[in-house]
Amino acid sequence: MSKISIVGAGPGAPDLLTRRAEDRIAHADVLIWTDSLVSPQIADLAPACCEKIRTSTLTLEQVLPLMIERVSTGKNVVRLHDGDPCLYGALSEQVSGLADAGIEVEVVPGISAYQATASALKAELTIPGLVQTIVLSRSGGRTGVPEREELRHLASLRASLCLYLSARHVDEVQSTLLEHYPADTPVAIGYRVSWPDESLDLVPLDQIAKVTHDRNLIRTTLYVISPAFRSTNLRSKLYSPDHDHLFRPKR
């Protein structure tokens, strides 16, 4: 039975695809893919007979009819997004548009860049007694954010803060963050994490604008600001011998 699957391609490396994502791509009759952000190696996992449509120059009003027309002819359609389609993936308008056409959609999650970045650093973003919250957000930029979600409010939590789509506004970002985090707070600057040309720098907060400008980073860049990157001997209770739970009761 034909269907539309909106699939997360993960951060870039083909071997970071989920098994479900790889299966959907392998059985696609039509691959409508975000060629500006998804690795061609992942698109190449589709069958040789698969019709591949690049979307970097298309609008939603052009993409939706393509999806609807192809699935209506009995083809399995895969809409391939970078990262996780549930995060800054323009998912809702696609699902809504397809629902208006009477078409159900399957959404396949993908690993996000913040997960790939933390893993590359062998770092945990939630350290007991230090930080227990992860915030995923972005700077205002051209599209803005709701007032209650402005960076100054999020930064006041001093949580592990992951900022997408913010490299073009890094000077303002740094200035705002310094009002809440110490200047020496570690920041991971990840560019195309898990791609062959990946770069990953861990720098003090007061240096992120300089490093960004020196490296000419303007897109596909993620900032992870976190006190968890500091060396620490703090440990969780989960595996502590004096902490009992359902599977390890008191004796």
C-alpha cells in the first residue's frame, strides 16, 4: 500500500540513520529530499529506479502537489529531512496540507545535531547537582520567536542550551548569554557534525563570536552552551550502592 513517510536523515552520517529511516529510503519509489542539508550518500541509499526530487529551490506550494500527485499514483513517497523533522523541520504545514488532501503521513524521527555534538564530545548534558535541563531553541532572526521565549529568558535558566539557526546573529547571542552565564562557560560550536568536513570546537562563552567569525560560520552551525562540559566528579544516584529502586531493592 502506497504511503508518504516524512523521514529524519539525522545529522549527516549515513550510519546515524535509524533502521526505520533506512528501510523507508530503501523502499522509496519517490525521494523528495532536502538536498541543501542532507548528505547525498543518504539519498543514494534509495533504489536506482527511484525518482529523486531536490527541494532546495522549491516552495511548500510546489512540494505538496508533488507529494500528493506521486502518492495518488500508488507510489511510496519519502520526504527526507535533515536531522529530526519534528525540530525546525516545517513538519506541521506539510502534515496539515496532506491531511487536507485526505492523505495520512508517517513521521520517522532522526537523531538531532545536539545529540551528535554531545556524543562526539563524549559528554552528558545532564549532570546531577549541576544541570538537569536541556533547552532547544534559536535566536530570533528574521522569523522571530515568541516574546516569552526570547533568549534572555531561556538563558536565565543557565541550563544546557542548544541554539540552532543562530550563527548569523552570534554577536547578539554572545552578548545576551553573558548576562546570565559566566564568561568561561564552555560552549561547543559544531559545524556539520558527523559529516566528513565536520568541525567541533569547545571554547569559552566570551569567545564564541570571535571563533564563529574567524571560521566564517554562517549556516549548519550549532551552539551548545553548558556547565556540564566542565570536568566534574558528580555522579547520579542511579548506580549508587546506597540508592534503591524497583529493580535494586533494599536488602
